[in-house]
Amino acid sequence: MMPESSSSKKTPEGGRRAVSGSEFAGRTVLLVDDDPAQVQHVREGLGTQGYRFREAHDGAQALSAIREHRPDLILMDVEMPGLGGVEVCRIIKANSGEGGFGFIPVILMTARQAAGKVEGLELGADDYLVKPFDMLELGARVKSMLRLKALQDALVEKNRELDRANKELARKREELLALSRTDPLTGLSNRRYFEERLSEEFARARRYRSPLSLVMLDIDYFKRINDTFGHPFGDEVLRAVSQVARARLREVDLLARYGGEELIALLPETGPADALRACERVREAIEALQLDYHALDGGTRAVRCTASLGVASIPSSSLQSIEDLLRAADECLYSAKGAGRNRVRQHEE
């Protein structure tokens, strides 16, 4: 394969400069023909347009040049030793996707009149010329194909931009959706999302007769913490309690901030015994939690906290609705507080 070249002419100093007499100057045209005289004839005929030329003398060389240089247009003889122009055209068009060669217009050339023209066009050749052809006609067809290539490239780039924009839009929507479902202080799910999931999980549990447990958790003496150490430290306590509670539950369990210092958890496929064990794990983890309060005078004080929990489960003959389940867990929570706090109370039939 001959090296790359471009149309040029002598400067007064004896050097050469590229001619850019065409709107497509600098575009790469691959000439594929086993006849060097024909190649030279085409080069001279298109020499005033400033194209860059690559040459190949058989089908194998043509495919190698396409892979390496990605030309903007291919002028190719139909009859060549080895792989002929029609076969090469078939390969090019079969690999025209973004993962292959992309769109490259092909003008087939032949010394035969109508023979092979229909076959070449049916295989995806974009134009067809019969030798000998008028150079003005060749020049016009080359420009037409390069214009088609430019439009196709612009369309591909627009589609890429649109795809990128759609992906970014989808990402932003996911972020907004996550924000709309998240409590900003604790990072847990918020009450609205919890209620949506509760409705779904309750319906699923009733449909498939599977167990479902609901837990209400309240930090003991939280108002005293706020009054003693200030609301910023109270927020820190709430975040820490949320984190340890989340860590003691399963991935499939949903933990949300229900309001103030109250958390609520939904435990799918969990009956009363397993729910009680899960609640005890959470209660013990909160009891073991220690936070350091840094006073303005530079002193540090260790602060501990506890939580009370109420849990209710279905199926249950007395809990027939979501409201029944919520009410039962809430009553158990207040029973735990009334019994001295830092304990779990479970709904019983």
C-alpha cells in the first residue's frame, strides 16, 4: 500500500503546498484498484480538491487501510485479484455499525457496462461508475458522497450527544428520586417513601400469606439530650442511632425516620420470633453506643442513650389492615416506655 498523499502543487520556492479548493479539502479518499494507471488518472482528476489519498491495490489491502485510516470515501474497482470490489463492499456494509467501520460511502467502478451494477447497489454500494468516466462527473459524485458522509457523521454525533444527555437526565432523575425518598438528616428513607413501601409489602404479605413485621423505635429522653447538649448534638445522636440500627437489620429491611426522634422499620418475611430477636439486636446496639460531647470550655463528656421499641406482625387475626398494624406497634412502643424504657414490647393476640 502506498503512503498517504494529498493533492499539491509547486510553490515558487520549489516546495509543495496542499490545494484546498474544495469544501471537503483534507478528507481522506481511499483509491482501490489493481491498475496503477487508473489510480493515477483518478488522483489527477481530483487533484484540485485538496483531498488526502490512500491507495490499495487489492481487497485485502483495502480492508487493512479501512481499519487503520477510516477513510471518508472509498473509490473501488469491482474486478481485482483475490477479494473483488463487490465482496469488499459486502464486508464494509456488514460492519457499518459504531463497533465496526462506521458509515463509509463506497463508489464502485467497473469497465463493464450494466454487469454487476444492480448487485453492487443491492449490497450497499452508494454509487456506481462505468469506466471510462468523465472526471467532472466523478468529481461531482465524490462531493455528493462526502456531503452524505458529513451529514451521517453529524447525525451520529448528534445521536451520541442525545444519548449522553438522556443518560445524564436519567441519572439526575434517579438522584432526585433518591432525594425525594431520603431523610436529609439521617440518610434513612423518609416517611412518605416508607408509607409507599408499607402499602406494597402489606398487600404482598396478604396475597402470599407471608409474614411481615413492623417496628417502631423511639430514642429515650431525647428532649433531655437536646435541652442539655443542644440540638446540633441531638442531631448527631439521631444520626448515630440511625446508623447502628441500620447496621443491625438486613439489607431487605426498610428503616425510615418516621418523625422527630422516632424511627420505623419494615421487616419482610419476618415472623414474631425473628422480629423480636432483630429488635433486641437493635436495642442492645443503641445501648452500647457512646458519643463524645465536646463542651465549649474544652471538656469532653461521654453521652449514652437507649431506645424503646414496639413490634407487631402479621398474619394476625386482630390485625387486618395497615392501620391496625401501625396502631399495634405504636401501642407496644408506649408500653415499653411505660415499663421503664430501653426495652422491647411485642404485640400479642
